[in-house]
Amino acid sequence: MPIYEYGCRKCGHEFEELVFSDATPKCPDCGSDDVEKLMSKCCHTGGGCGCSSYGAESSGGGGGCAGCSGGHCASCGH
């Protein structure tokens, strides 16, 4: 059963939910059912990059770590 990330359109809260069916979950903060599924963020950890946590954003689109600018990082070479 997959875990999805959602964002509440009413209060802006982002949360994860283990989904058992096609039902859309309610926001745990405000109770609204006006939520949208979000694109999950991930972190490329190959190539010697010091980034080891999921959820760090890569601005280059081709991997790297959160410190990469435009996909070029002096610390990991991506």
C-alpha cells in the first residue's frame, strides 16, 4: 500500500497518508477534504554527493544535493 503526499487547499498543510483505496483523505489539521496529491520530492544519492536524506530538493533536475545550483555542485560534481 503506497504512501502519498497531499496538500490541503484550505489551510495549506502538507501531509503523508497511507492509502488503502481510491478514497481521498481528509486534512489532519483542519478536516477539509479539499486536498490534492503532490509530486513527491526525492534525492539522488549516487556519485559521492553528501546528501543522504530523502526530500532534499535538487534544482538541477538531474540529481545532486540540496546545495547544487543549476545541476552543478562543487562538492559532488553533479
